[in-house]
Amino acid sequence: MKKYLFLLTIVLISVRLSAQVWVVPTENEVKLSTFAFNDSTRKAGLEIYNTNCKSCHGDPGKNNVIKLVPPPTDPASVKMQSNSDGGLQYKVSQGRMPMPSFKNILSSNDIWSVISYIRSYDLKYVQKIAATQGGASQVVVNVKILLTWLQEKNQIQAVISGVKDKTIQPVQGAEVKLFAKRYFGNLLIDEAHNTDVQGKVVFNFPKDLPGDSTGFVQIIARLSDETAYGDAGIDTSLAIGVPTYRPPLNEPRAMWNIVQKTPIWLLLTYSFTVLAVWGFIFYVLIQIRAIFKAGIKENHERID
Ligand code: HEC
């Protein structure tokens, strides 16, 4: 019995330990950025870090990460810096509970920029750049995406072309994803589709997607394979959503301060209850005053 308990403990401990190791597949481990890290990429990375990562990972080197299980790694720590560039790229793209996945939120360039910022906390770091730099081994360069709104079918069509063997041609068989920009991150529309021989791909667009107050939705289309096509993407506004008024998030107490939004029954019940409570308090005060007066009167009568 004791022996089994001992074995069980060993198994449980090793499961617990292995659950904490974050394994990066070898092909991701060796990935490198296609551009050199410099002050401008670090600056871009700092901005991305402040909006997307700082809330959990805190200020690098200050050890003020938020309390989560497992705890977010301090970007300046040895644990963070001992990741390879590809390892960092993989972990930021994939995420792992409670860290969200950023592959649909940040572009591949954004992720590499934030890595360039993280690397600025490792003084010994020397960057290796992918051999594809400058589009040398990039299959297609100068990729262009043209978006068209097909109103009668409620679809968005993307036509993709690029320069290959010095001629402009349709990009065939490339995976494309379409997103709508939301307050927090991007919403994947439809699923990823591959382009046909004409470089064309069609996405079904939901009829009821909320837009801004004039119905505009910010649409982003991206090609998934950055080694072949570079960081190709398009970011544009189309009037295809349902016009929606959204109070800005920095409006003070945007959720509750609008009286027009209150249902009438709630307003009446609330007002009536407030009146009733104050009425009762006044009634009690008047009664106390009456008792007081009656006391004075009785005293006078006794004296008389
Ligand atoms: C919701 C909180 C949260 C946000 C936001 C967040 N992270 Fe994390 N991150 C974590 C947690 C928690 C872990 C540890 C996860 C684990 O070990 O399973 C982690 C782990 C990591 C790792 C792996 C570190 C290691 O030890 O190998 C990297 C790299 C990373 N985060 C980068 C980022 C970047 C870059 C951003 C912003 C683009 C970001 N994180 C946003 C919570 C967060």
C-alpha cells in the first residue's frame, strides 16, 4: 500500500512539473526575425508592450508582475531571456492560460517588435537575422490585397497579387484571414480560406456585426505565411456594419450615467422607494417632536 502511495506521489509530482514546462516545437524554436532590431523597432515594441502586456508582465526588471498562477515572467529575467527568439515568438503567438494568444491580435511584425523591446533588457543579446531578410528567399514580394464588398451576398472578396519572377501575378493557394477590429484585439471573421488560381478568396460577413456610429467597421486582411509573402496585410474601413453608438471607454461611468437608458419601471420604483423612506424618516421625526411637546405640556400642567 505504502509503495503504491509513494509511486502515486512521484507520478503526481512529475505531472505537475511537466505541466509547467512550456515546450516549443523545434521548427518554431529556430525561427528568426526577418528584420534587424533597432531603436525604432524597440520603440514600436515598447508601445505594443505597454498596451498589450504591461498589465500582467509589469515593468521589466521591477518585479511587479500581477499575481497569477503561474506567474507572468518578468521580461528582464533570465527565465524570459533564456528563450530563443523563435521561442518567444511562439509563446507570444500561442499564449497559454492565463496568457492570451496574440496571433490574431498582433501582426507578425508587431510580435517581432515587442521581442526586440524585450531583448533590450539583455545586454549580452546579439541578434541573428533570418536568411530571408530583404525578401531574398521570399517567394512573392510586393504583395497587394484588394478588398471588395459584395453587398447582395453579404461577402467580402479579397484579390491578392504579388511580384514573382519579376512579373505581377495572382497569389495562389495562400491562406488568408479576415478580422474586424474591436475594442480589445481583433475578431476573426469567417474562417481562414485559401486563394484560388485567380488569387481570389471570399469571406462570409455576418449581417449584424456592430460598426461605429455611422456603420463603419475596420477590416484587416492578412496572409498567414510570412516567410513566403512577408508581413502582407491590409487595414481599411468599410461601411458594412450596423451603426452602433458606443460610449468611449474613458467616458466617466459610461455604463450607468445615462438616464435615458433607464427602464421607466425602474425609475418609478426607485423614486417611490426613496420618497417612502424619507417620508418614514420625517414621520418618525414629527412623532418624536410630538412626544417632546406633550412632555413639556404635561410638565407645565403639573406646575400649574
Ligand atoms: C493576462 C495576463 C498576460 C498578458 C496580457 C500577457 N501575458 Fe505573457 N504570460 C502571462 C503568464 C501568466 C505567463 C506564464 C504562462 C505559463 O508559464 O504557462 C506568461 C508567459 C509569457 C512568456 C513566456 C515566458 C517564459 O517563461 O518562457 C512570454 C514570452 C510572454 N508571456 C510574453 C508576453 C507578451 C510579449 C505579451 C504582450 C504582447 C504578454 N505576454 C501578455 C500572462 C500574460
